[in-house]
Amino acid sequence: MTIATPTSSPGRVLGIVGLILAFPAPVIGLILSIVALVQSKKAGVRNGLALAGVIVGAAFTAAIIAVILIATITFGGRVGTALDLCAQNGPGTYTQEGTTITCD
């Protein structure tokens, strides 16, 4: 009795692409890696590259979100305040809450 083995693992190529894309485009890499992992699991095949893509994509996506949140919290209020101050008063140098703001 012969058991037929698949010539390629389902999700293997997609797992490789997902892992590669997880570095420059983490959200896309994460999505592709998840799809590849699901395809592999349905076929009963292990796909380490897809799993690595999920881990790297999730970590990089979380890091990007953290950086955006920190930048928004740190600079968001100041930039808005400076723009409002310049719009109201025109060009010049102003001091607001201990911060010097120069408007061109």
C-alpha cells in the first residue's frame, strides 16, 4: 500500500512570502503568514516559516503602533498648540507654557 504525499506543503510559499514581507510591511506580512498557517494546519502540515512570519509581523506591528502612540502623546498636543498659536498671531516668537515657539 502506498501513501500519497503532497509534493509541496500547502501554505509553504505563502509562509515564505509572509515572513519576508513581515520586515518591510509587517501588517501585510502578518496577514499572509496567518493565511499560510491556517492553510497548513488544515492540511495537517507544520509550517515553521509561517509561524515565524506571524511572530515577526505581530512584533513589528505592535512596535509601530507603540511608536505612533508615543509620538502622538508626546508631540500631538504641542504641534496642535503651536499651529493654533501661529495661526492666531502670525509670524514671530512666542512663549507659551514655558515653551518658545517661532512662527515663520
